[in-house]
Amino acid sequence: MACTHDHSCEDHDCSSNWSLYKHIDLAKVTALNEANPGSVKSVFKAWEERLNSSGERLESNEGDPELLVYIPFTSDVKIKSISVVGGADGTSPSKLRVFINREGIDFSDAQSMQPVQEWELVENLQGVLEYQTRYSKFQSVANITLHFPESFGGDTTQIHYIGFKGEATQLKRDVVATIVYEITPNPSDHKTRAETGGGLSHVE
């Protein structure tokens, strides 16, 4: 359901303060079926830059509009909404299916697995629409995979921007891993004597 905001976005959670852009582990972001390898990284940018299409874009291979995008975060996050700005002339993605904390998903997996949530998208060329998540299902998200199965009839799917709004935990993932490692007993240090060896909003 679309909702028109009648407030200043700077004072509400549609502002850049809620953007999770800085928490994306950009170096590890990947995409399957991208025409230009590595171009997927260009669609993740600051909220204020979402309509800047002067640079590179993510585009699927000609004649095959399906895309699969894997995004890991540097810390666990809670995702409130997702925004997608696609291409013109029928090249915007028309559907989005989302998987959480599942690494190594390929197209076969994505097509057969039940997503945490899915949306029928609309062409969002002006970047004013956001898709609300079922917030209770999108807690403690370490990574998210976005499956775009088809476009609005174009031979390819083009994406200029993907954004997430929400909250991040205070500890970065490498710090958490270190803490877990340090508090986990090492069996070799404790040998016994017997041992010898988971809605749509309008923002303006």
C-alpha cells in the first residue's frame, strides 16, 4: 500500500540517517547474470545520490532479465524498507524476492526456495517509493539476497540504485567474531589427565 509523506523527511525515518549504506560490505557484494562484472557495486550509494545515474549501472545480460544480488553487511542490521530505482523503457525490475542469511544461492535455489518476503514492484524512476518489510522477519540480518526474476517487458533488467533503511548493531562483524572466539574454550587448553595428546511507502 502506498503512503504519501506529509512531513519533512529530515525529521523522520525516511531521511538518510536511517540509511544502511555505510554498513554494506561493498567489496563482497556480488551479482549473477550481470552484463558487466562488478557493476553491481555501483548501485549502492548514499540516499541523496540515488537519482545520480551518470555513472555505471547494474544490467542483466541481453535477452535474460533475471538478476540475483548478494549483499553482506559489516554488522547485523534490522531492515525496515527497501528501495529500488530501475531503468526506463520497460527495463525496471517488476518483482523482488528476498532471502535472508543464506549464502551461495544460485538461480536454481532462488526459483525453488520460499522467500522471506516478495513484492510486485512498480517503476520507480524518481526514487520516491520504498517497500516496507515485515519488520519482525528482518532482524539480525547478516546478509540479504535479492532475486529480480523479470523486468517490465524489456530485454534486460537495469538497476540504478538499491537502498536499505533500518538500524545496525553497535558491534561490527569482525569484532563479534573475535569476542566469540575468545570466550569459546579451546579443548586443547583443557585436557584431562586421561588425555595424552524478514508494504510500500511514498517518500518525497
